[in-house]
Amino acid sequence: MGAMSESRDWPLWEVFVRSRGGLAHKHVGSVHAADAKMAVEAARDTYTRRMEGVSFWVVPSAAITASDPADSGPLFEPAEDKIYRHPTFYKIPDVIKHI
């Protein structure tokens, strides 16, 4: 029981996996680990046991800063007037995947 309670005191790391080349990394979960090397090993053992990915990232949870969902209006509304950023003006060839 001592090792189990000790591991809960370790920092929390967020795990992101990229399933194939060309795709974005996606958040898949979290692991507790004493350091980055241990977090990489724990992420590998926990989230890529069946060859689900080609690469992954581990990021200390404490290093992540998130916006408040209550602020989504003022935060994202300015993007609405920049229509040139929307992909509706571009024709993407059928041979292009993962966009």
C-alpha cells in the first residue's frame, strides 16, 4: 500500500497520442509519474499496448492553461469577422486526406 499511495503523490501528466503520420495528437488520458521519463513509459504501457499510435506526448498537467468556458463568447467572437480563415473558399483535392 505504501507504493500505491506514493504514486498518487506524483505529478499528473496528460497523454496525447498520434494514431498515424499526418494526423494531430489527441488527448487520450492521464498518468501519474515521478518524472518525464517515467511518464513516457507509463503512457506507452497504458495507451499504446496494441500499437494504437506512432508517437505520443506527455505534458505535466500543471503546465496546461485552459480558457474558461464562460468566456467563450468574448474569446471566440472576434474570429467570426475573419471569413478568409474559413476553408469554404478552397477546393481540397480528393487525394488529400486528414484535413
